[in-house]
Amino acid sequence: MRDNSAPAPITVSPSPTLLARFGALAGRLKFWLLIVSLRTKIMGLIIASSLMLGLFATYLIASVMAENMQVTLREEGLSVSRELASQANEYLLLNDLYGLARLLRQTVDNRRDLRYAVAMDAKGQVLAHSFGHGFPPDLLTSPASREGAEPVVLSTNEGKIWEAYHPFANGEGGIRVGISESRLHRQRLAVVEKLLMSTMGMAFLGIVCTGLLVWLITKPVNNLLAGTLAISQGDYGVVVEGAPRDEIGRLIEGFNAMSRQLALAENERQARERMRQDFLQAIIDAQENERQRIARELHDQTGQALASLMVGLKLLERAENAVEIHTNLARLRESISAEMESIHRLVLDLRPSVLDDLGMVAAIRRYSDDFAALHGMAVQCVMVGFDEQRPPPYIETCVYRIVQEALTNAARHARAKAINIVLEWKNDTIRGVVEDDGVGFEPEIDRGQRLGIWGMEERITLLDGHFRIESEPGAGTMVAFDLPVRDHQRGEQP
């Protein structure tokens, strides 16, 4: 016997969604992944991925079934209310309310999901209903009792009820029906339960397979870790044995190749360090030699010139006539001019003032002209992109010293007859080439013996530039460099 007692409305609190639980689980997994071992990470990630995939698939299926259930309940409610409204017209014409009530009860008994059916007049009064023990008054006060054609959902102590309403043909009232979703909801829960059990079974199978996979992965990884620790302690000759024929095996092969390269790089680094120490010592020696040269210049030439001036002044004091005075003054003027020229050359060798006053372009042009006149060489200088801008002072000094050293090497070692200098400033990079037609040399063999080349390379490297030198016996020498220019000040555009 079916219980037709009135449903009591209840309030249902929302429960946490599966997505929120997944989010909390992901946060915890992230924390543990940072502190656990590789073995635990691999097993945990594979198992978690299987569980998440299964739960996500379960969630999607449950969502689709919930949507289908809602569509089914909506369509069934509209269909039943429309059918009962059509059949009720005959009973209303005969004013047979008892027969109408019998129709409603029979319809409720014949449909599993139909919970109740109520016939109401235009004023909202109940004409007939399917409840056997009296009509529940809460349905009269429900705000859903006068909704239009779309069903509404009522929360009751029996679960959610989908209520649909359809008016009579004469417009004087209509039929209200309530469809329960309990049966369809139980079916959906049963499907979800089976999916969850399948997910747990797959997770257990994943644990077994993951254990085997972790063993195959971690064994060569542990060997690789031991080799890495050996390298970190300076043992660059370590070789990891027993590499499998997979990605990890290729990783181990790459590690062994890296170990060999590190050994070669360490040897080269030690050689470069020895070369750097020799270079620094050579710089110190060069500085001392330069100081000695300046001291000799000042003592031998400037000192003698000043002594000569003192003698000339004494002769000027003893002069007895105007002719002798003019002769001694002319001799003193020539001595002072010669000494000023000597001091000027000495200052230019140390640092040309034109480099600070007029910039790198003017300094290089003047130096190349003086160099060509002094050594009897043809020096051609081409500079592009420097018309309305100047690099920072440290860039100008670096480029000037590179060109100066390259010209000095060409005159001292190459026995060149012609030298070409090309400088270009484009896209915040200065590119330079100094090429001569001298005798050339073997860069790989003679490089360590030419400290001037190391000096040029060190200058460029310290400014994050690139330096290269190309030469071979009988084919001349080319010095090339690329130097980035940062934070430079551009001139104003006309």
C-alpha cells in the first residue's frame, strides 16, 4: 500500500563538491612531493593520476546522468500535467469531482515517480487530489503552486520533488503534479559506486605496476647520483656503468660524455689559469718597464733639456750685445719647442687627450695617421654609425686600446705594408675588424706566447663581448670583435 501522506518541506545544505576535494588533495600532494624521495614521488604521482582520472571520469558521468535526470523529470512532469489537464475537462463539465479524484489517484498509482496530482480552480482552491489522508496545506502556501509551464523544484522530507503545472482548457484553474527524483537518484548513486570501485581496483593494479617501474628507474638513477656526487668532489674521471637502452641510458651516456668534457675543461681551465697568472705577471712587468721608460725619458731627455736651458740662460745673462741676446733666445726657443714635442709624444703614448676631448673616432684617426707616418705603412680607417653618438668612456677606451695593440703587433711582428681598420656601430653593438697583409702566424700555436692577444681578449671578455683572431703563415692577420654598448648617450638628432 502506497503512503500518500503530505510531504514536509525541508532545507537541504549544500555539500562540498568533488572539485573542492580534488583541490585540497592536490595541495597536500604538492607539499609532500617537495620532501619525499624519488621512489615515493613516482609511485605517488602514478597512483594519484590514476585516482584523479577515475574520479574525474566518475564526476563527469555523474554530472551527465544528473542533467539527463533533470531533463527526464521536467519532460515527464510537463507531459503528465498536460495529459491530466486534458482528461480533467470531461469531469469538470459534469462537475464529477469524485471521478476526477479517482483519475488522479489512479494516475499516481500507475506511475512510479509521480508523487501527487492536484486539481485547482482559478482561485487556488483544491478541487481534487491524490492524497488519501487529506491534502497537505503546505502545498497551498508553496510559491511554486502558480508557476507557469516550467517545472520548479521543491525540497521535502522525501527528497526533491519536481512540480509541474498545466491549466485547464477553459483557463479556470489547472493540474499540479509532483515528480519525485528519488528512484533516478538512487540509480545514479549505484552507477557512481560501481565506477568508484573500478577506480580503486585500477589504483591497486597501478601500485603493483608502479613498484616494478620504480625499481627499474631508480636503480640507474642511484648510480647516476653516485657519479654526480663524485664529480661534485672533483673526480672528473668517473664513469657510470650498466646503462639501460632507454631514455635513462641515453641520459647516463650523456653524463659520461659530460664527465669527459668536464675533465678536458678542467685541464683547459688550469692551463688558462696558469696563462692568466703569466699574463698578470707580464702586465706587472710591463707596468714596471713603462715606469722605467718614463723615468729614463724624464732623466735623460727632459733633465738634459732643462740643464741645457740653464746653460742657455747663463749665456743669456752674460750676453754683451743685442745680437748675442737674440741668438741665445732663438736657441732657447728651439730647445723648449723640441722638449715640448717630446713631452707631448710621451703624454700621447700614455693616454691621448683627444680621446677624452673629441672621442674615440678622432683619437683612432689621429693615431692611425701618426702610426702610418711613423712606420711608413698604408693605414685605411673606415668608421660607420658614429656620426651623432658617442659610446660610454669605458667602451671608447677599450676599442682604442684594441686598435692600438693590433697596430702595434702588425708593426712589431707582422712586417705588414697595409692595414685596414673597420668599425661599425649598429643595433647597440660595435663591431670592429683590424686586418693586415703581414706574415701571419699560427693562432693555436703562438697564441700563448703573444700576451698582447690575451690582453685584447681579456678587455673584450670583461665587457661581455666576443673576440676572435684569424691568421695563418703568409696570409696576414685579422682581429675581429663584437662589443655590446649599454646605457650609452646618443646625440640629439638635427
